[in-house]
Amino acid sequence: MQRFYETIFIARQDITANQVESLAKQYTSVIKEYGGEVIKTEFCGLRNLAYKIKKNRKGHYVLMNIAVKSEGVQEVERQMKINEDVLRYLSVRLEQLDNAPSALMQNRGFRDDVREEVVREVVVADVVDTEVTAEPVV
């Protein structure tokens, strides 16, 4: 019985984007060997890590939504474990797959300093609105 999984892996910062794509294709072929299919693959790009992993401060993030038997996921994880280019990986079983962009892709390019400016503008706008309206709010 096929199940749905969301698998994300982080590749080393010093490999190229083409090498990251070839890693994803390699894992896709393993999934197809086990009778599964890759529904969606997102290359989230080179991102900062929260802490150093094997002397790397950045990593290439790749998210894959897959439908496969559990043996296929176990084999993909085994291959990720022995590959030196993969820093970390995680597979999570899902009830159903979501075709919307992941949270990593939705927040791409939204910096903290821009977020602070937006919050400041909203607070200033609320203050201006309360000064203009003289009616008490019930």
C-alpha cells in the first residue's frame, strides 16, 4: 500500500545546483524502482543553517512530496545516510499531500528588517486612525 511522505534533505554548501538536482534525480529513481512516484520537488536554494553542521554554515534545501511504500522511503533514507553530500534529512508520513508551495518557498526573500517596517507602519496607522476618529469605541 502506497503512503504519502514529505522528505526534505540538506546538501552541502560547496556543491553546485546541478549536483543537487542530480541528487534529487537519483532519489527519484530509487522511489520509482519501488513502485512510487514523486509528486512535487522543490529546490529551496542555498539557505543559512541555524548552527554549523559538519563545518557548513549554509545548505541547499530540497523538499520532495512522494507516494511510495515504506520500503522505498527506507531505501532513500539509507542512501542519504551514506552520501557525504547530504548533511541532514527528514521524512514525515502525511495523510494527504499538499500541492501548495511549502513554507520555505512562501517566506523566501521576506527579511526581518522589512517585517519590522511593516509592523511599524501598521502601528503608526492605528495611532493615526484613533486620533482622527473622536467617537469612543464601544
